[in-house]
Amino acid sequence: MKHFAALHAIPEPGFAEVKTSAYLAQALTAAGYAVTTGIGGTGVVGVLNGGKPGKTVMVRADMDALVHSIGGKDTAVHSCGHDAHCSVVLTMAEAVAADVKGGATFPGRLKILFQPAEEKLTGALSVIEAGAVADVDIALGFHLRPIQEAKMGQATPALYHGASYILEAAVTGTTAHGARPHLGVNAIDAATAVVNAVNAIHMNPVVPWTAKTTKLQAGGASLNAIPDRADMAFDLRAQDNGVMEELIETVKRSIEAGAATVGAKATVTVKGGVPAAEYDLGLVKVAREAIARVLGANGVLDPIVSPGGEDFHFFAKKIPGLRAAYIGLGCDLTPGLHHPEMKFNTAALPDGVSILYEMLQGVWVE
């Protein structure tokens, strides 16, 4: 792939993708797109008019790398494949622009979005708040998949991410001397009650969901003092947005009630998160047909359900009427996403280019 090596060599964390965005903006400009930079911080948007009235179709790729501790040093690494996403979308964008230069037309406008900070789960929101997606009718995206989900020569027309949210709780008791615990309220006892209360939650088992305690910090330098503060965090997952809304409220109540059982109080904050995927079934059909044209019928996988989160899904949630589709591309990726030694077969990237190109053709003739 023409662009992959260059992008792989300049990994940058979320909202710091300066070199990456400059490279992508320059390439889009050279291809003939009207380019705007600084979208939502470091985002890049390129627009190409098709020459006929029609929809605005956006193809989005995330840009940011992850930061890993390697040899005791924080190091940015493209361990989630966003360099591959950018190279695929950029190459596809260049192919469409070449078609237009050769006299081809298509209905509406093609908008290419290189989005910052997906790993922070706030990049899509920053782009939306900047107004860059307000005119979009259709949003398309994709992600490389680990070998456990999809192998080389395979792709799914619908990658259903789940909703993922983080809650934080400050549990407050009353400090006291360790010899007189009856005069205090032990925040650790309260936190233990909170953990048990959250673990006792029951939701509809038909929809996959989980709620886990992922942080519990309490106590200080004085080991003979009853601690009056515990800080906690909870990871919530659900495959349905309605279930997630119910789960958030249920966990809040459980935290507050658990702390109250020993006389403590809990203040709960929703730190943030992302919604579950909601796709347009007509676009999923377009994606399935595009994959079949490129990889053959045997290369088309069933929809894949993943508990992982993805901020792409804010586009359909926040923009009224926007239709979305998001595919997963097999590439023999091992040992897994977010592993600092992640690797994959780059021969899959041209397949990604062709599938997205075919999806656009299908969208334009809907």
C-alpha cells in the first residue's frame, strides 16, 4: 500500500496527530479534494463534488495511535490499525478522484473524514461539535479484525460494537481511630458493600451486558486510622443502547444503596462512553454485496457482535436521519488489537480499498 509505511512511521496519540493530519491533508489536496484542517482539533475533511444532485456520503477513518509503556518509556504505537484505516480510506479517495478527473460523475458529494482521538472516545464528538458532520446523509467506516474473528480473505458487512461507559464513585464515610471503629464509618466497608451490590444486579439476559468494578482506592499513610474515602470506577457494557441506559441508572442506585448499608454516602459520576452500533439494514446489504464482489461469497461473514466500544456510532446517534454502516476486515491480525506487538497481513489492505470503493458504487445507485 502506497501510504501505509509513511503513516505507520509517524504514530501520534489522540488530539496530537499533527504529522498524520498534515500528511493526509496534503494527499487529499493533491488528489483534488477541497480540504479543511483543524476539525475538532486535528481532524481533516476532504470534499469532492460528484457533478450531480444527491446525498452527502462520508467515509471515516480514525488517525490516532495508542501509548504503550515499552522499556519503561511511554511510546506511541499503531497497535489498533488506525494507520491501516487511513491508508485504505485515502487510497480509495484517490481512486474516486481519479475517476472524476477521467470524466466520471456520481450523485452528491463524497466527504472524507480523518478523525482524531478515537481511542479517547471523544474524537467523533469533537468533530460533530465542530459542525463537520451536520450535512452528512450516510456515514461509512471499517476496522481491521483480530484473527479470532476474521481471517485473511474474509470480511463482515456489520460489526456490531456494544455501548461502553465508565462510572466513577466517591464513597464518603467518617474517619476514626482504629481502636474506636464504632465512632467512624469505614469507607472500605462501604466500598465492599458497593461491589457486592453491583455484582448482584440482574438485567435481561437476552441482551449481553456486564458491570465490573475496575478501581478501588482507599486508605492512607495512617494504617491505624479508619479511612473516610474510597474512590471507585466501574466498566459497563451492553449490546443495546436502551439496556445501557437502564444499566447506568441501576448501577447508580446500587452504588448509592450499597454505601448506605453501612452509613456511608456515594456520589456517582458518568465519566463518559460510547453508544452501541445502530446500522441501516439497506446499507448492510450494500456492504454484503460489495464484499461478495471483492472476496467472493465465501469471504462474506455473518455480522460480528463485539463488546468493544467505537465512537463512530455517535454519528448516527447525534445526527438526525444519518444512516450508517461499518464493516470489519479480516487480515490475520495477531496477537490482538491494542497489543504493542500487533501485526497483520498488509496484503488485506487493497481488499479494504476495493470493498469501500464498491460500497460507494452501491450507495450511489440506491
